[in-house]
Amino acid sequence: MDTTVKRAALGAAIFTLLVPCTVAGVAPYFLIISRSQLFAFDSSPVRASGAALFMLGLPIYAWCVYDFVFAGRGTPSPTHPPSALVVRGLYRYSRNPMYVGVCAVLFGEALYFGSGNQLVYALCALAGFHLRVVLGEERTLRRTFGAAYEDYCARVPRWIGRVKKGGRDGD
């Protein structure tokens, strides 16, 4: 493993501990254990759905970080972004699968624990991620990667959707 990849892997690990673990671990913990829930819900199918979403979100995030480190030679941190446009793995199906993975974890926690507070938090995080992508990240990527990013946008949906040959669907 070359030095660039080693540094990216270390940076990605540190970023993951500081940001996603706080956003999807520490903050939800306090919301879930709060005695003053906005509302609560509980049923076996809802809990099972929550567990499935949570278990789906973790490997999605991990796979995306792996691709950032090894294909992009960077980290998820805006301070050390990939130096190459990452278009492999889950990035063939979504331009933002890392956010999709984190949202799956957040919604999974809300459903599993039946926490109204966590559900509202997950919805706010989703809205915040969308605004961050649309108002910030996409502009930066257009400036950095130009035509390659424009072509990528034409082929791959922003979030989740069907990928059509020669175009996009589901933005």
C-alpha cells in the first residue's frame, strides 16, 4: 500500500470516528434515551425493518469509504477529498451512496427503537444532506472535475433511482 493510500485510510478512519459516529451514533443515543419523546411507536415489523435498514446502511458507508480511499485516494472529509472522481462500486448507481448509507442507519435506529425524536432527527439530517449536496458539493465537483462530472451526472441519479442507458431517472 503506497503512502497516499495509507494517509487516506488513516484520514478516513479519523473522519469516520469524528463525524459519522457522532451524527449516527452519539447524537441518536441521546435522542433515543430521552424520557421526553415527541411520540413513540412499537411493533415487530417496524423493529425488523429498522434493524434491516441499519444493517444495510453500515456496509454501504464502509464500501463508499473504501472506494474513496482506494479509487479516489482521499477521504470523506471536505478537507481531504478524493483527488479522482469516484464512479465505481455503489457510485455507479447513486452519486451520493455514502449519504444514503448514513440515512439508512439513522432511519433504521428510529424504527428499531420506536423513537419519534430520532425519526425527526433523521428527517432533518436527510434535508441537511440534500442541501449540502445541492448547494455545496455539486458546485465543487463541477468546478473540480468539469465535463467528467457533468457526464457522470447525466448517467447516475443524485440519490436512488433507476439508471437508464444514456440518461438518468430518479433525481
